[in-house]
Amino acid sequence: AEPADQLAPLDIIGFSSLHIPYRRKKHEGNMTQRLLLLSNSTNHGAKYLQHVLPILPEFFGRSVSAVTFVPYALKDWDNYTRVVREALNQLGISVQGVHEGNPQENIKQAQAIFIGGGNTFRLLNKLYEEKLVDEIGERVKAGVPYMGSSAGSNVATVAVNTSNDMPIVYPPTFNALGLVPFHVNPHYIDPSPGSQHMGETRQKRIEEFHEESPVPVLGIREGAFLRVEGGR
């Protein structure tokens, strides 16, 4: 795989995973990041997280027995947390919703962080409201594993400009966690040559983005994920 700073304007992940080792900038120190950014949390005909459960024990590591889940991308936080808890309990991993108690304290104590999918703008807005953007960034840069799905992958990047979601709320800024130096576009769909749909394709919308910004965009197809091991 290419280093992140050598990505083309639009690169596509269409296989099961992509591993990108990259060197952090000198001013960011030697802190190690461990990221797993999923396009989607549920494959067609499968259960929640079923397609990634086999790799999670190795990704999280033996020291992780509990995950702090951020459900802010959906409206019903309790039910969303219940779904994640049922999935990860299969691996012997307990789950605490970040909203169950003091959000900032929960992030400070987190062994691992998982931010789920839903509406990216609602998610980012709530992260800023709860003052969690810097807190999560510091914890991840210190080595706490971070997993994101869809919207949770979007907010891991420099900004959420290439989200597919409607801006149902308006966050104070589109700038996000900045854990990787590029944008992603989850649920990426290739243009269909035989399609009679007259609307813009995903590729066209990303090309329009690049008319305004040179920052690379990584398109992630369904079932694929991006794994980043940084800080060397």
C-alpha cells in the first residue's frame, strides 16, 4: 500500500482491508496510533460487525477487556449501545456507552474507543458539544485503539467534507479528529456504465470536492476497512 502522503486524489479500497503505515510529522512526536476504520458495520445478510469480529481480538490487543462506545451518530443512544454490547460481548469484551456517566471521564479511562455510524454531522456536533474532540485525539495518539464505522470513520479524518450524509445539524466546524491526513468516503459505489440514473455519481462528487481542495480522498467500498498503524 502507498504511504498516506502519497495517496492519489481518489484511491479506492475494494478488497477486505488496507494497511497504511505512515510516519507522523515531527511536531506530533513518536506516539503510536492504532486505527480500524470501517466502511460499514453490517454486511448484507450478516449480523452487526460480523465481518470484522474475527480480527478484533488481535486489533484491540490482550490488554483491552472493555470498549468505550460513542453512539452520538444515532438518536437512541441506549439502544445503539445495546446492539454494540451484544456484538462485542461475544468476544468477552464489555461495552460502556460514553453517555453512561461523564463523557470526558469515560474517554479518559477508555481502554479502546469505538465510534459508530449514523449521521456524521450530528455525531461531530455532539463531539464538540461534549468537548470530546481533543480528548479523543489525545487518547488515540497515546496508543488507545480507535475503531470507527461509517460516520465514526469520517470523523477520524481531517474533516467531514466528503461524508455522504445530509447536514441535519450544523457543527461549529467541519474539522474533525485529524487522526489521518486525508479524507474518506465510506460506502463508496463505483459508477455503473449501464446506469440510467442521471444524478451525480460518488466519483463525480469527489471530483467536485477536488476542485476546491487538494487533500486526498480514500473511497472505501462496503465490507472493506482501513487499518492504520502509525507513529514509527
